[in-house]
Amino acid sequence: MPRFYSLSIFVVSGSIDQIDSFRIRWYLSIMSLRHCSVLTIFFVFPVLSYGAEIYQFVDPSGVTHFTNVPSDPRYKRRAPKLGSPLPFKRHKQELAIEAFIDRESKRYEVDSALIKAMIRVESNFNPNAISSAGAEGLMQLMPKTAEILKITDAFDPEENIEGGTRYMGYLLDRFAQDIKLALAAYNAGPASIIKYGGVPPYAETKAYITKVMHFYERYLAQEEVYQATDSNGNILLSNRLGR
């Protein structure tokens, strides 16, 4: 089922023409929109700056809302600040499993850029990776977790990605789409989030979140987003031409 998005951009002085196209391109790129989306843009009052924070929440109907001015307590900081990171070299193994990542990300409604970032940090795209704690495969599933997810072969890339993405989707839902909390739970277990009322004070978990968010930003910046305007003046965005 497609995911739909709503966007509010608040500008404090000046018009849309004063925001250069380069800045708009990077702003749209970090959105990582998965499907064609109709966005309502309100220009109220300063021009969105490179240091602006982007917030999001998903409403009961499944619409994802974005803004740089969170007026609703449901908004959570989405991910990276605006910027223009330099391209980075993609891992050669990534291309071989990209179709699996895209398919499962759409299936469980988890950003594919986030899954790629997690795999990069978890196993560096090595399907045969085994951690000192016994976590296995691309997304480093612990044997007990793999058993609960009914994963029979954690070293099979397709099965591992399906299980890991499904589990991450569950964690995002459980922790109100808070990416950092979901990552902390993936790394240290959901019980640790409940125990400490947030990200646990573990150096490993904090470092894990920082690394994943770093690569998440880089993957988001690589994505192409296309823009068009319909007959009603609505701005249409898609990561695919012709959508």
C-alpha cells in the first residue's frame, strides 16, 4: 500500500524565488519520499536555512507530515540537518542486494536508506558476518531474534533482510516512529529503552546510533527526487519519473 506525505515549509521573509534551486534540491533529497506525493506548501514568514531541522509524524490515516516548524507535539526530528554532503562510494556488495532491500522496505514501510545504513554499520554488507556476541548475517540478527522472526537461515541475504526489516518496522511502530529509539532498541533490546526511558547510557549503543545516522544521511543525499505541478497547482514529488 502506498505511503502518502504532507509537507509544510514556513518561510519568514522573501518568496520561493529567493530559495535557490540547489538548496531546494537538497531539501527534497533528504525527504527520501517513497511514492508520488502531494505536498501543500505554506510560505508564512525566514528562508529555510541549511541548518534547519526537519520533523515528521504519521497521522492515523497513514499520511506522513513534514515541517521545519513543529507546531504539533507528535512531530519528531526525522533525520539529518539540511546540507550537501559529498558523494560517497557505495559498497560493491550493496548493488547485489539492493532489490531485496527496496522490496522489503516497501513491504514493511521502512525507509530503504535507513536499512542500507544499518546493514553498512552492522556487517559492512558481509552476508556471512558473525559478531562476538553471536549475531549473524547482513543485519546481525541474534539467534533468538531470528527464531522469533522464523528466519531459518540468517546467512541467506534475502531472508536476513526480510527479517531485519520486519523487526525494524516493528520497533519503529512501537517507539512512535522515533528512529533513534528504534535503533537503540535494535542494538540493545527494547527492554533497555523501557528501563531507561529512552536511549540507554551504553557507549556501544550511542556509537551505533551515531554511525547509522551518519550513513543514513549520506544515503538520503544520494537519492533523486523529481518534481512536477498538477493542474490544481499542487506540487507532486516522486523518486521515479512518470509516477
